[in-house]
Amino acid sequence: MSAEIIDGKAISAIERQRVTDETAAFTQETGVIPHLAAVLVGDDPASQVYVRNKERACERCGLKSTLHRLPSETSQSELESLVAQLNNASDVHGILVQLPLPSHLDETPVLDAILPAKDVDGFHPENVGLMLQGRPRFLPCTPHGVMKMLEHHGVETSGKHAVVIGRSDIVGKPMGALLIQKGADATVTICHSRTIDIAQVTRQADILIAAVGRPEFVTGDMIRPGAVVIDVGINRVDDRLVGDVDFQAASKVASAITPVPGGVGPMTIAMLLRNTLTAAQHSVS
């Protein structure tokens, strides 16, 4: 068996075009340009790349993007003060604080300080609660991107057993929450560092989603033949970027698989653009 590739670049291009068309119509009707304000603290190389990619994507889709760069020694109060300024800026519709923050900063109060209506990452407790209740304001970008990939590729989730490896607030927990919502209707198992015999659990999955942050953690013998494998991880090993899944081994067992890079990453950005447009639309409704 050789797995089909679920092409995140191609699917994200479709989603970005939809955002482009809807943004143009919205701006023509209202005169409002959706505006994303990104905050980058410090000089982490990976974060700089991510933010630059998000800026370019905004420009291509007709959204405005503003980057606020702060030095690594920025204090907690200074960062929270900037967030307050952006909350009060009527022309800013979405606020993104790039993670991770330098170690001396506490990210939780920073993210909690973002107005829920501008929380385009979907991290605020209010937005998490709305998502869990099935009436979201915004869907978290990476899990939403995964759901769109499954939809575009024609992967049936209803009645299927989905196994998520990882329980982070950013991916693992919301991923499980989206898969069990009405309409998706999967049966979900979440594995983590305390799961006993994790391979025995993952081999039961019709859909296996790896978001554990460990390079090539998922080996071929952890995958049920014919399963769909979604690799959320991105790890640098020497001069290579690899996912949380051993791609070569997994692609011989799975029916479909996402590559790294070029899989989930582009979808995360596309969903961020979608949320920014949604925030702008809500601001004038």
C-alpha cells in the first residue's frame, strides 16, 4: 500500500481564495479592511518565520497586517499594556500573540487579556467554552485546518474511531472536541504521556492525529492498515524538518497521510485568515 498525500498547500490555496473573494466583497460593501495585529516578543527564529508567513498571507488575501515587535526583555506589564492598546483600537479586528513567549513571561494572563471578539487564535476561555458547546465564535486554527483537510479529502468521520496523540490546549484538546461535535460524530480517544501501551491504542484508529511534538514518534507498526494519518508536528532534526510521524514507514501502511512540511501548516494560516475576516464581519454586524 502507498498512501495518498493529503496536500495542505493545495487545500489551503482553495480556502485562501475563498477568504480573498469574501474579503473583497466585504470591504467593497462596508469600506472596512479586516486587520490582524500580530505581537512578536524576542527573536526566536521559528516564530519570526511563522509571523512573516502570516503577514504575507494576509497581504495576498486583501487583509491588513500589522506586526508589533518587542524585545526579549519586555516585561509582563509592558506586553499586557500593548494588548490593552490593541483591544481598544477600533480598526484592529484580530490580535495574535506569537507563542512561545520568552521564559520569564506568563502566557496565560496575556492570552486571557485579549478581547474574546478579537481572539482569532481561539484560545480565550470564553471562545473555548463556546466551541465546546457547539456554537463557536472562532474555531482554533490548527484543529479547524485539520477538519477542513479531512472534508476536502472526503474522509468520513461519522462513526469512525479517531485517536489524537497529545493533549495540548492548542491542538490536542480542541481537536478532540471538534471531532465529537454533531456533524463530525467521531468516537474520540486522546492519548498522552501517561497512556499505557499507546501503540495498542493507536492501532485501533481509523483516523490518527499526531500532535505530540516529538520527531517521528509514530512508527509504522503503530498504525492500523488503511488508517488516515494527520501529522500536526513540525520538528527540526539536523537540517531537516520532520513531523511527529515517521512518514516513510507510515505511508506504506496508511491509506492517506499529510506531509511535513506542506501539510497542516498552511491550513493553520488559512484558518487564521478566515477568523480575522469573521472578526471584522462581527465588528460591523
